[in-house]
Amino acid sequence: MDEAFQTSAQWYDGHTAIRHEGEAVWDGGDLLVLQGSSGSMEVPFADLEYGEERAGELIYTRTSNRDFRLVLPTGLPSGLASKLPAKQVYGAWVDKLGIGKATAIFAAVSIAAVALFMTAPEWLGPRVPQSWERNLGDALVGDMGNRLCHTKEGDAALAKLLKAVDPEQQKVRAGVANIGMVNAVALPGGQVLLFDGLVQDAESPEELAGVLGHEVGHVRERHVMTALLRQFGLSILLSGANSSMGETVFGLASMGYSRDAEREADEYARDRMAESNVSPLGAARFFERIGGDAEGEQNAVIGWVSSHPDPRERAQAYRAAAKGKSFTPVLTDEEFAALKSMCEEDPDVEEFDFF
């Protein structure tokens, strides 16, 4: 620049208590030169911070020396004023952008954050490492203690039923829990539990095959973590299963899947049953029975149907899958009886207490 800007100034160098008086000179560069009878010093503009305004004076400090003070008069030349740090009303980046632009950016970020939170289960669930999912499922089953029913004949019948609806080499693990609810649940890590209340309510092994196949479908399609994240939030990943087993089991039993997930699980069950020549009519009758009258609907409030779509519509889909086909029994009468009597005949099993 051809001409320097200068103005009267007072300053404290931050090392002594001496007040220096003189001029602040700016030649257009990045330094402000303070000149007085006691000496001179150079201060980078980038090192200055706005302090306050009082009695017609502007006070500045230095980032590198908090004891430094620079006092300049108000009404500075525009060029010099533009180099000095301005007063921050809302914060540095807000003041720089302006309140209007900052508000618009904040609103956009807020909307994006809400959208990310709302959709997180859908994209995060299928991407959770299977090792994490397995550990979480093992923890849940471990929390159930000795509440899973076992007999030699019952375990064999359950394994045969599972093979019919889950023919893959690496089988889903299945068990019967000593819980009186008419319910079943898919756990993370490839595990499915049939509640004894559901087993007792079933009138044929084909009914159990339909329910078991549906829950296996949720496992195979990796719906479980998505539903868990929707039900419990990210805490399910950060801290594992809820410390209250009753709350966890109730939460798992009542957690809702999306319509697409329910449809995929039903389709999986029907496809596997067709491959194994298992009649879908038993599943159709089961859905008709629990959803076909007022008493059934009332009982279903705490049962398997409460967290699933209209059972009558699903019954129609299973009946349609049976048209023009013949089937063989999935279990013998003796095997079905062994499955029903598992919890009663297991001498070591404990009853599940929710309270």
C-alpha cells in the first residue's frame, strides 16, 4: 500500500505493568505495529481477539498472551477496522456467516440428523457384524438360565421340525422356553425360541412348522438386529441386553418388524415348507384360530399375533400355497407328543417368572 493507516493506541505488553502510549500503524500486511516513546512491537492480526468496548474505546487481547491489552479508539479507518477481529454476538462461525445463513444450515443439519436417527435401524441392522449379533444372542439365552426345556425325544422332534423349515447346512438354533405365552421369538445370532404356551396351543406339528419357519425367516433375512435397534436403540449394541431379563424377553416378543420384513419371513417359511413337502394348511388354521374371533383377538394381545400383521390375511396366503398339492406329515404323532411334553417332563427346568 502507498499510505499506511495509523491511529492512537495504548497497550500493556503482558510482561510488565507499564502502560505504553503511542500509535498503531498498519501498512496493509498481516501485522499491526505499535510504536511509542518506550519502544515498539509487532502484533499479528491473527493473534488478536476482541475483548470489549467501553467509554468509546475498543479493547483487544492476544491468544498467545492473555495479559496483553490493546486499547484503540472507536471510529477506526475502515481498512484497519476490517483487519481487526470483530465482536462475536452468536459465535465465531455464526457471526462470520450471518444469523440467517447459520439458521438455515442448522435447520438442514437438524433435519439430516433426525432422518439419520429414524432410518438408522434399517441400514445399520443388516450391517452389524454377525459376531456381535451372536454374542448378544448367546447372552440372552444365557440369561434364561435353566428355563429352556429339554428331553431326548423332545429335542429330537424339534430338530426334525427345524430341519424341515431350515435346510441350510449351518442351522439356526431352536429351543422351547418354559413360558406360558402363546408366542415365539427370533433372537440375534441365529436363534429361535418357541414359548411352551405356543407349543401347547398348537393342534398339529404343521402349525408349529409355520411359526418356526416364519421366525427362521427373520433370522435368515437378518431382520432381527433391525427390529432390536428400533426397539431398544443403539444401547443394545453399546451395553448389550437389558439387565432385566423379563423386560428383555417381553421387548423381544413384542418388537415389531416392518411389513416388508413380515412378508419376507412368511415367504421364506412357505418356500421352505414347500421344499420339504410340509403342508401350509396347519399354519393357515393356526392363524385363523388366533385371529378369527373376538376371544382369539383378545388373547392375542400378549401373544404371537400381537406383533404381526392380520392373521386372517396370512391364513389366506398359506391356503393359497397348498392348492393342488399333497403333503406328508412333518412329525409322527409320537414326535409331536414328545415336543408338547418337553417342559412337563424335564425335571430340571425352571418356570419363567416375569416379575
